[in-house]
Amino acid sequence: MPNQLIAIAPRKAALLPYEDNGALRPDQVRVRVEYASPKHGSELADFRGVSPFVNDYYDDAWHAFLPRAAAEPQVLFGEWNLGNQYVGIITEVGADVRNFAVGDRVCGYSGIRETVVTHPDHLLRMPNGMSWKSAVCYDPAHFALSGIRDAGVRIGDRVAVFGLGALGQLAAQMARLAGASYVAVVDPIEKRRQVAMRAGADVCYDPTTDDVGLLLKQDTDKLGVDVVIETSANEFALQHALRGLAYGGTIAFVGWARAFKGGMDWGREAHFNNAKIVFSRACSEPNPDHPRWDFKRIREACWDMLAAGKINCEEIINPVVPFEQSAEAYETYVDQKPEASIKLGVSLTGEGCTQ
């Protein structure tokens, strides 16, 4: 039987078998997975059991979190397939499928598992030469692009990106594509800073040792950066961002925060400098630029950029581990030691591992 990566308890993962011998419906395809990757943000909150969705749910009518009934748990440990995206080869198609064929290489959404059965509408065709690492960056790219757009980055702007997980790495490159004349990146993890620098950032800072806000002001002749893309969801990072932001500048708060426990002082730069904070979430509809832009258009724009190689994702997917080690690797690289990774990759082919 094939295996899948399961969250069996808070902060504990395991490879467990699943059934995959049923006949396809006429409108389905079966995919043999080659590579996969998890999320390191919202999924991690669920894995740790600290997501607001554990006890509450977001009600679209009220636009508010409401209590979840005890009989309706959100996170079902022991059943939940960890992971986010995959790249694989179609091995079987249903009788009614016309737009895909056996042998096509595709990207889709799923937990990390050996095979996926899905509807073709949920697949993206991989063009020749597209790296699997670019494909599994498709999801964080949505939120990076949304942050760039919601912050209104324009040609010549000076931009700082706080937090250099996959989302921040992509946002830094997108800021350059949008015409930023200066891109600073900020993260306490040296490995992540160096990857962003090799991808084209102008300068990097460590918030644990640097007065980041003042350094951003020094770099811009005391003016400050026009835009901050904040992906870390850390209150200390937001304080640095407010200090380094130009008067009247904009912060796109993209990260999914937990309750702040300290580190914020709204009586300092936030009070004096007319800062604007925009809370950015790509899949919240209607889009701020509705009806011209919606989540579908954001997804399409991201896939076009990734497929064309306009964004370098090769060092963002790091490390890459064999599927057989994915449970231990998830606990280590995603949860316990994020300083040792950027976005975990899983190889089901035995190739491309970089541990």
C-alpha cells in the first residue's frame, strides 16, 4: 500500500498507509507524485495545535470568528494529510478527460503522499523546462504578489521585506520585478538572508543585532523606505518596520500573526509618522482591486511568472529530503529548527536530495 504523511498528534508526524486501488470516475485522473512540499506558516499553526481554527471558525456572513461546536473539530490528528503542493506524472485518466493525458507532468494541491486522484480542473500543466521547485512555490507566490500589489509598489520605490521564508523570498524578487530601486531584506537567520542576497536583494539586516529601522533610514538619506512587506508576523519585526518606514509609507502585513505578547509601542514612530498598514491576504474576496483583480487572476499571474523563470526558486526549496524521511524532516525543519531550512522539499524519486 502507498504511504502518506500524517499529523498523528500535535507536533508529531508519521508515514501511514492509505488505500489507492479504487477505479477512477470518468472525470478524474491519477497522478504519481515525484516531489512535494508543505507550508511553513498556516499549516504549522495547525500542526502545533495553536491555530484559531482549533476552537473557532471564521464565519463569512459575520466576517468574524465564532465558537466551534465541540462536535466539529477542525484539526483531526491521525487523519490529517500534511503538505501543500506536489509535482507528478499522470498515470491514468478517466474516460471523459480530454485536456490531460497519461505522461503529462502536472502540479497540484495535496498532502504529501505517493499518489493523488483528482479532477483535471485542479491541475496545472508543467511546461518543458519548468523546475519542480518553482512549481511548489506557487502557493506562497500568491500571498507575495498580493502583498506587493496591496502595498502599491511602484517603479523607483524603496522596499524592505521582513521575514525570509518562501513568502518573503518571493516578495523580495517580486519587488524588484515591480520596479523597486532598492530592496532590503530582514531576517534573523543567516542562511535565509544569504539566499535573498544571491537572488538580487541590495542589503540584508539581522534584527537581533541591528537597529534595522535606523539602518533603513541611513540607507535612504533619512527618508525611510516607501514600502515594507511584512511576512514574519512578529511584533518586534513590525516595530522595526515602523521605525524604518518613510513618513506616510505603507506596510503590507502579509504574515498570519498570533496574539502579540509584547514588543509593540504604538507611541513611537507609529504615532508620529502617519504610517499606513494594509492587511493583505490574496484569497480574501473581493480583492481590493475588484473587479479587475481577483484570486483567480493572482493565481494565473503567479503561474505565468514561475513558468517563465522570472523568479528563482532553486535555493528557496531547501533542504530536500527523501520521502521515507519526511516525517522526521517535517518535525525538524518545519517545526523545531526553522533556522535549518527555508521551504522543505520532499523527493519521492530519490533524486535531488540536499540534506
